[in-house]
Amino acid sequence: MAQIAGVVTNAVFVFAVMYVFFKILDKSVPLRVPAELELEGLDQAEVAVTAYPDFHITKTHR
């Protein structure tokens, strides 16, 4: 039981500290790119190359 309590306590502590850390980090350096860049692909935006030139995402209307 002592080991289970230690593991649970450790997991809760690490989750809380990392949650706060990433929230602070997200305020100074955004952790995600905008949604439109995700849809376009990050190859061109991040490294200025096209990795899969024949691959195209098209929108379909239903």
C-alpha cells in the first residue's frame, strides 16, 4: 500500500507541476500552430519545403 500511495502521489505531483509549466510556456511560446497551418501542412510553413508534392487535401461539401 505504501508503494501504491507513493506512485499515485508522484503521478499527481508531476501532472500538477507539468500542467503549470506548460501553461506558462504556452503563454510565452505558443505550443500549437494555427488551425489553418495544420490543414495546409507544416512543411512549407516550418522548413520551406514541400515534402509530398502530389498529396492534396480537398474539402468536400456534403
